[in-house]
Amino acid sequence: MKSNILKNDKIQGNYSTMEIIDNILDFVFPTYCISCGKRQEDFCVDCLVELRRAERECEKWIFPIFDYREPKIKKTVLLLKYKSKKRLAKIIAAVMRDRILEELSELEQFSNFTDPILIPIPLSKKRLRKRGYNQTELICKHLSHNVTGLNCLTGVLIKTRETKRQAIIKDRRKRLKNLVGSFGVKNKELIRHRNIILIDDVTTTGATLKEAKKVLKNNGARKVVAFTFAH
Ligand SMILES: [Zn+2]
């Protein structure tokens, strides 16, 4: 059950409607795991969970789960991001869940990281219009549904300007520079003194997450950590 602690949170989208649509889509257009052939999504949870884990976190507060160099992980991200395979978000959330809960129990114990809110890394308006959805927001909503008591807050951390795709910028400093001032916060009272879990699909140098964290902290957030599907 979702906690009702944050009555003001903007939980966008009704999960049960999403789930119904999901089931209808699955009935009309069945897909099969390309690894084991099971009727599910292009990859199933059982196959994904076996794949190579990210070896090291890039920063102490960033927890990437899988290794992006693993071809199946890369393919999963690309399918979700560019091929409208939105149902993969549910599977990604399912394989991220255990790691998040595990780290959270430690964070709660040692850093008083209680009652956190999930916030997805936003897309700029232009990119959102082009793609039609924010893949990270989809993962976040499924996490919110699957991880007991955590609410997903969207529309608070916003991308205020279009930036070049981080992946095409090789230089680390230029990556950071590309992002400076690209995030903003709306309704900052919703994050004041709150612990926050940022969610992103892939992190490379952590530049995006660092910039997002800075903006959240400047707007009153207490502690910020991040989980990403891959690194
Ligand atoms: Zn499978």
C-alpha cells in the first residue's frame, strides 16, 4: 500500500488504469523474452536479475545497479528509451527494488534517512514532447507502486532548459558545464527538509545527478541519494 503521509504529493497517473492498459496491451500484442522465450516483455525479470552488476558506485551517494557494458542491459535501456517499450519500466523497477530496499535500511539506520520521496530525473519540455514520455518517470512510478510507502513526486524537479545529450560530450568538465543551471524546483515546500531518492536510467559520470542534487539541496532538501538502473 502507498503511504498517505504526503498528502500534497503530486502522484501523477492512476496506477490501476496503467495496469489495466498494460494487461490489455499484453493480450493484444504479446511479447516474449528474447533470452528465455517466456511470454512477458522483451526481457523478463528472471533473465535481467542474473546480469552483470555495476562494479563500483561513481559517488558514495549514487547507487548504480547494473553494468551498462552488458549488452542486454544496454538493449533494455535503448528499447525503453527509444522504442517505446514502456512495459520494460515495470521490469526495471522490479529488479531495482531489492537493492533500493537493502540500501535504504542502512541509510535509515546510519544517516537518519527516513521517509524518503522518489524523484525522477526530468526531461526538458522539448524532449518530452518528442519522445512522448519520460522513461525515468515510468520506472519511478512503478517503484513507487512496488516499494512500500515511497511516493513518487513529479513536476517538482524540472528541466528548465534544453541541454546537449550528455552521452555525446566526452570531456568531463564540459559535461558538468552543459548542465549548470538546467534544473529548477517548483513548489519547493514539498521537498523542504525531506530525504530524496533520485531515480535515473543510466549514469555515466554522475554529472546529471550531481547537478540535480545541488538544485534540490539549494531548495531545502535534507539528504539526497540516487539509484540508477545502469552505470
Ligand atoms: Zn527471460
